[in-house]
Amino acid sequence: METLIATDDGTYGAKGFVTDLFASLVKLRDFDKVYACGPERMLWRMFEICEARKLPCELSLERYMKCAFGVCGSCALDGTGWLVCKDGPVFSGDQLRRVPEFGHYRRDATGKVVSLESR
């Protein structure tokens, strides 16, 4: 297994976002599957790259969880009924295609919708 590193300013590893490094790599190499975790904006970009190349992926989502065992619903993925704390946190690309909020918004501790697109 090879580890590649990217930093925004290039002080260590490749200069730029890890998603840019990944986009370059998938043009040069074949991958069986992609696994990723991190901020959702980054995961959304990884998902877009995988979708464009028909590359299977599994992504670990971060959601605010109040109870962490499926009672409160604070980590529910809108439109699916899935709970990140019980059904995840890892979801396949096939599953994420059915999550309308993925990459677009999340909810804060109060349940308020917070856009991921404007940040």
C-alpha cells in the first residue's frame, strides 16, 4: 500500500487539495475501489470523481450525533430514513446516489440546515 500526501501550500507532499491529487491519479492508475473519510465537501468531490470513472467507493460520513444509537434522529440522512450512527457511518457510492443532501447540506446541533455549497 502506498500513502500519498497533499497539503494546500505544498510544504509537505503534493501542493493542492487531496481531491486534485486523486483526480490526477485515477487518470494514471486502475483502482478496484476507493475508501475515504473526511469533511463532506471533500467526500462529495471524491464521489464525483468516482462517479465519472464508474469507480466503486465507500465513504465515511460525519454527522452530528446526539444519542449515537438511533433514537434521536439527529444524524438521519434526509430522504432515505438511514441513520449515520446505525446504518453507517460508511456508505457505498450506490447508497450515496440516493441521498439528496449528500454534498449539499448538513444539520447542526439544533437541527438547522447548514449549506455545504456556500463555504
